[in-house]
Amino acid sequence: MRYQAERKPNWPETFKEMMLGVDPALAERTAILTATRMMQNEKVLTMFMSAMWNVLDVSPNTDKRFMTSDHPVIMTSGLGRDDGHFALALSPTHLFAGFMNQQIRTAIQNLHPNVIVDTVNNLMIGQGRKYVYGLDNGPLEQVRASMGTLDYMTFFPEED
């Protein structure tokens, strides 16, 4: 890591600690500025505007409920891909999703709601770093075993 190579003895241990010491709100401010720049980018704007947007309601077909976490956005490895999609649990029974083409939209909508809820919850648990939220403690052992095991884009790298 570049920070470690250039770090002076009196500097904080990590780049994150150094940046938080300079401005505790830096990460949030950077996120807002980055999001603003992305929204103003013609290519990104066109991509999101061309996505097919849906809200999936799983309540009629399953008793399972969506969880969420402190890293709640689900995204494929590239939204510019034909099979790209993104999602965000809006409630325990509703999932907002955007699809880049009709084929992936149909494929996901044709999955049984149990599969959709289980997949989303596994991602929420794995992406969660500090918090995972559910309606009850039913999946507590799964949260303990799997929380933080999946990669997720962060402004600061996770500390080992």
C-alpha cells in the first residue's frame, strides 16, 4: 500500500485514520461528490436511463423476508454488461431492481421468490461490515458465520 510506504513515524497507522483525522465527514462528502459526478456523466446517465426498473414483491409467494446491511446495494461486476443488474431491498418484502436487458430481467423474475430472498440475504450478510438487519434473530448464526466475507466497493480499503 502506498500510504504505508510513505508513512512517517508520527502519522496515523492507516490511511483511513489519517483521512478521518483531517475531516471526519470526508468519506460522506467524497461519496456525494463522486455520485454527483457520476450522475452528470453522459455515459453513466444514459446507462441508468436505459435500464429496466422494477419493484419485485415476494410477499404473495413466500414467508421469507429480505434483510439489509450497512452495504445494501447489490451490483453485478459491471453494469455496462448485457447481463448487468443492480438491486436494493426497499422493505422486508420488496426489492428494487434495475436490469440492463429483458433476458436477465425475465430470468430473475422467473426465479422462485425463496431463491431471490435467499440470494439477496446471502449478499447482504456477506457484504455487511458492521451491521446486518433482519426482522428477527432467525438467521443470527448465518450472520455470525458469513458477515463480511464478500467483497464490496468501499472508499477506504478494509483493514486486515
